Amino acid sequence: MAVAIMGFKLPQRLKKHGVSKLLRKCTLPLTGKGCIKKVLTDLAFLEIKQGKFHLLERAPGVSVEEIIKLTAGELVVPAHVPEMIL
């Protein structure tokens, strides 16, 4: 039995000029639409469900407000977002 977790790590969430890499819609050619289910960035750990980013955890020292500000795609934020344990 094989198990695969489809995820992607973005070392930095922003492009050079402060533009978010987490967009509402992909602007590049797609080779595997819907394959990525979770994303880990320098700011947060997110899950992608129904076309929205769901905030699961935040990096140490990063506020939820900062994550909201730096995410261009639709973001679902629960009442409590725990800090990652590194």
C-alpha cells in the first residue's frame, strides 16, 4: 500500500516586489490541477479545500493579521490558529 501526501513548500510566500505567490487563480499552465492539497510557506501551513486556503498553523512570531495581509487568494481563518512547533 502506498500513501502520498500531495503538498508543496514555498520557501518564501512573496515574489520579489512583495507580490503574493498564493493567488486566487493560477496564472501558469497547469499540469496537475487540484493535486496540491497543502502548502507550507515561511509564514504559515495551509490546506487547500474547495479553491480556498485554510489556515492551519502560523510560523513562530507571525501574526494572523500579517498572513491575511500577504495572501492574495481567498483565506479561511479559524477562531484559533496555533503557532507551529519547530
